[in-house]
Amino acid sequence: MRKSAADRFRHLFNRSLVTYHNQTIHHRINPIPFRSSSSMASNSSPFPVTAQNINPQVLKCQYAVRGEIVTLAQNLQKDLLANPDAHSFDEIIYCNIGNPQSLGQQPITFFREVLALCDYPALLDKSETQGLFSADSIERAWQIVDQIPGRATGAYSHSQGIQGLRETIAAGIGERDGFPANPNDIFLTDGASPAVHMMMQLLTRSENDGILCPIPQYPLYSASITLHGGHLVPYYLDEESGWGLEISELKKQLEDARSKGISVRALVVINPGNPTGQVLAEENQRDIVEFCKKEGLVLLADEVYQENIYAPEKKFHSFKKVSRSMGYGDDDITLVSFQSVSKGYHGECGKRGGYMEVTGFSPDVREQVYKVASVNLCANITGQILASLIMSPPKVGDESYESFMAERGGILSSLAKRAKALEDALNNLEGVTCNKAEGAMYLFPRIRLPEKAIKAAEAEKSAPDAFYCKRLLNATGIVVVPGSGFGQVPGTWHFRCTILPQEDRIPAIVTRLTEFHEKFMNEFRD
């Protein structure tokens, strides 16, 4: 039978997804093959590097959002390409990672116009450009190109990033917070992840150095702490109160760690939360600032979802704003804030742009931070430009302003609708409870699995939530991440699901998930 145009498009789209996943994550997530001890003798391998003589911290490191289940999904994708009728579903839906544009989100026009002009500045001198690009895009591109060394995006920049772009970002922070920011405090990075690694590298001297991290946490933190040889000190968010952060829990875990000889250096706070989606109240943030000041901790504020707020009663407040409003300056508290172009309404994950604002470090330590940044030479110029655009978008009166606000508002309102639709669907499933998604891009429902399912998972030497997620993938093609990859209260089971599939796809996802869950519960009912 001849395929319809829609079928041919879906087949080509699936093929492009396979290419994307194979090229970008194959080497990162393929596990090291297990070998018996007899095959691992020092002279038995033809390779000079084996799993026994590489850095042991690399072996310990785990990154769940691109782990085992994604590998299984890739294999299923290959099956579908070879035979579209190989499974009961016709596509893989990747809900495992916050990657908006891979799921159909369109880039913001103003951002892409400026990037195009900066990458090919010869267009700025052509008369035809006036009719193809908005006037403010052209003007902004001229401003940026004049700031780039050699007026070329292929050039290296200052190790902290281009001075003029850092000035733009500092001005944006000041406008957001109502308190000034210093461009010299801004370090532009290839996304927020390298900035996190830099801080973990700076703070970790030995395995006796600890970092307080929320549980559940984004596994970048556990992976980075492990890679740098540190000790993760967990503090548990309270699921019953909407994933609340309790100061009493922080104190308890800090005292317990210190009693074991762990020198706790810093506190990680993710706001809005990943994977949990909560938005902290300003009063709670004040308590956190006081806690860090009293205990002498560096406050590492992951604020990459600051524009993803869906609860009308909630508002994002940066920890910089909160600490300054309390009267604390650089000499009172050490604070590092992380921002990224990958999240928010922009979703420019592949452009790899971000920054950290570093305040409250002594001049000699600042020199060391700069030295580490210099080892990496500089962040990519495209990401630097995007970071500046995000912190300084079109203003009232600019030609692009109305279209920009319409694109931005459309994305954020749609994300709010998707979050609510998935939240309601999950709460309608037997044995599943899901807190409200106040912000970020994820839901983290709790699943109460039958004892028979838990025993079946044990028989497969799999965590129960991973067992559930693998069964979900094999039955529906939906990729989610087990809660065990993020950490959770022992004896509880969860999974993380993005809210990113396009709005018109949500009903089909809900149907697939509901049908699977009913069959799963019936199969394993005690």
C-alpha cells in the first residue's frame, strides 16, 4: 500500500531523530560492557585503556536523563525505521530531557535574525536586508558585531566572554532585580553545565568535601560531584508540601555530615525545581540566605527556569535580589547564580549558551575562577550572543516587540496548559499522585507499585521505577526517566516526564499512558 504524505513525513522525521540521537548521545550513554574478572587480567586486553585503569570517578558517575532507557529507545527507533509495523506504536516520543526544539518548539524570530546577521555580517551592508529583517534586529546585530574581536563570530573572545555582552547581561540582571550587577562578575559559559562543573572543581579538595544537594536533584549535580571526587550531602524535599524546602532538614543533614567528618562547602538550590517543578516563596529564600550566611556556605543558585512560571500566585525572585534586599552585599554572602539559554521560553539547547554571576569571592579566589575559565579559552560566541539577547530582548517601541511578545507569550501559555493537562491525567491514574507543576518543564509523579511488580523488577535486577519506565517505553514508545536517577525517599518510586511535546500531541500521549498503566496495574495487581 502506498504511504500517505503524512506517513512519509513521519518516517523521514523519525529517521532524522535517529541521526540526531546517534550523533549526539551515543558515545555518552552507551554503558561499558561488563567483563568477567578472568577476562580483565592486566595483560589479557589488547587495549592500553580498560575499565579497570581509567579514572574510577568516571565509572561511578551516572547521568540518568540520557541513560539506559534512552539507549533502549534508540534501538526501538531503529526497529521502526527498518519496519514501521515492528511495534504497536509508530514513533518514539522523547519526554526524557528538556529539549524543546527537538519536540517542535519554534525558535524566537528576533533571536535568530540577530544571530544570522552576526554570523554573516556582510548582510548588514546589503539593501535587501532591510526588507528581510526587522530594523531592531539589524541595529542590535551592528552593535554586537562591533564588540566582537575581528567582527567575526569564529574568533575567540575574552575568557569571561565579550565585554559588551557582559555589560548587556549585567544591565538585564539589574533591571530584573532592582539592584546593580557588575559585568566583571559575569562568566559566560557553554550552557549552565560547564559553570556548575567549574564551581564543583573549585570547591572540592577531597572526598571529605561535601555539597548539600536537593533530593530529588538534577543528576548534573551528583555526576559533577562524583567526577570531581567530592561527597554529595542529600537534603530531602518534602513531597507532601509540594516539594517544600525545609530549613530544619538542611540543618539536620548538615549536622549529620559534619559529625562524620565531612566539610560541607556549599548548598545547591534549584529554583524553579528540577525535576520537581516547585517555585520557592520569597520568605523561604530569605531563610535559605540566612542559613548559608550563618553556616558559611556558598549558595549555588540554579535559576535556569526563572521564566518558566505557571502558577498565577507564584513569582520568581533571584537569590541575588533576595540577598540584596536583606541588606547583604558581596562581603556578607558568597553566591553563584546560573542561567542558561536552553530553558525558559527560548529553548535554545543546541546553541550552548549561559552564564554564571559570581559574587562574594575574595580577589585571590576570583583569580583562580578566571584561570579555570581561561583553560577553556572562552564560551562559543553564538551562545554568548544569545545569552545577551535573552537578558535584553526587544523593548516597547522596537519593531520586533509585538511579535516577540506574541511568540514568548504563546510558548509560555501553551507550556502551562500542557503541564495542567498532564498533571490531571497523571492524578487520574490508579496509585499515582502528582504535585502541581508551578514552574520548570517537568512533572515528577509518585507511583505506588504493586508488590508483584516490585518483585518482578527485583528478578530483572532493576529498580522498580526503572522497570515501570521500560515497560512503558516498550508498550507505548514514550520515554520518561525513573525517579531513581534523581534520588527519592527510600521506598518511594517516581518518574520524570517533560511537558514539552506540542499541545496537539498531549491527548494522544495521555491516551497511551492511561491504557498502558491500566494494563500494567491489572497484570501485577496483588
